[in-house]
Amino acid sequence: MSFFKNIFSRKPKENFPAIKDYSAIVTDIHSHLIWGIDDGVKSEGECMEMLNGFINLGYKKVITTPHIMNDHYKNTPEIISSGLQKIKEVIERNNLPITADAAAEYYLDEGFEQKLSSGNILTLNNKYLLFEISYMNPPDNLSRVIFEIITKGFTPLLAHPERYPFWYPKFDEYHRLKEQGVLFQLNIGSIAGYYGLAPKKIAEQMIDENLVDFIGSDLHGDRHLQALHHALKEKSLWKLAAKGVKNSTL
């Protein structure tokens, strides 16, 4: 009797249409394409190679997001805006069928709140503030900073939440962050297993539980471009594409 019960209680198999490229996603919202200012691409030539890679994958727009960190990458909106102009010149000079914009990936360190208070902040579409945290431990002031971001009129957007191992055994923390008003940007490479099996499994669970708002390449170089190709074979990406993300709104 239990045998038949198990058969008939199985979930129906989910079928989602395969995707061949990222044309429906339209915009990549997380990359490091400004050469010489963080750990991203190293030269103008490499930047052009990555732009061509995005084009071949169906993207129409990139929003590059250099690191801003107190101790490592002391970038400013002015430095990033100057770098964006160089990318636009590469696009125009080579007649590339893609557009570019810039924001930043802020690290929640001791200097972040001062930057936020100054109002001199680079966001996506003047709305979404992309931030990351330590991979070792969540900051003690995380809830307060999230509240401050929202109070300033921005929407907090957490970069690659599936890569923070301290939340793996406490998956409910993702739901708690959602309730606080945080949106999530998943790295496409995680779906492909680029960062290992654990982030891949968490990424899949986040997709299953409808927690993903945006996806991004987090591209630093060719290795991430290859991860984008590999991810196209993953059914979890097909599922996410069918459910929809907000990239095309930017």
C-alpha cells in the first residue's frame, strides 16, 4: 500500500523550455569591466573581448559594478564614471551592438555608512544599491544598515547571497532578509557550479523558493564568460528564466 502511495504522491515532473542565450534577460547587472581599478579586466583589449562575449550570448546592455572597499579598492563615483566613459568609447569606436552603464558593488565595511550618509552613491537605475558582505561572518550591523539604505530611498540588493556559507544551515535567514526589504542578485556562475557544489545547491533552492530577483555574471574575466555558457545547459536556469527576473527593467 505504501508503495502505491509513494508513487502517487510524487511531485509532477517540471518541464521548462530550454534557453539558448540570455537575450530575454537583456541586461547584465553585475560585472567588473573597467580596467585597472579593481580585480576585474586588466586592459582595454580584454574589456572589448568581454563585451563581444556578452553580445554573442544575447545581451543588449551591461551595467558594470566595480568594487568599492575602504581597504582595497578605494573607488569613487567619479573614478567609476570616468571608467564608464572609456567603455563607451570602446563600444562606439568598434561599433558594438551593446550599451553600457555603471553602478558599484559596495562592501559593507566600516566606511560604508559614511558613504551612504554623504549621498554620493552609485546605484542601478537610481534605485537599487548593490552590496556585498564578508564571506566569513555576517556583519553585526547588517539589519541596521539595511534599514539605513531603505531610509535613504534606495532598495538594498545583496550580491550573490548563495555564496555566503554561514547561511547554508540557516536557510530561513534568506526569507528574513526578504522580509526586511532586501532583494537578491544570484550569480549565474553558481548555477553552473563554478563556485562549488554547495553554492550551486543553495542557488537551486533559492530558485525553487522564488527568492531570486536579479541574475548577474559577476564577470571579472574569461573564466566567468565560460561559466555563462555552461549555465545555459542547467535546467535550474531554464526554470528561473521561465519564472522571470527583473534584469530587463534596467
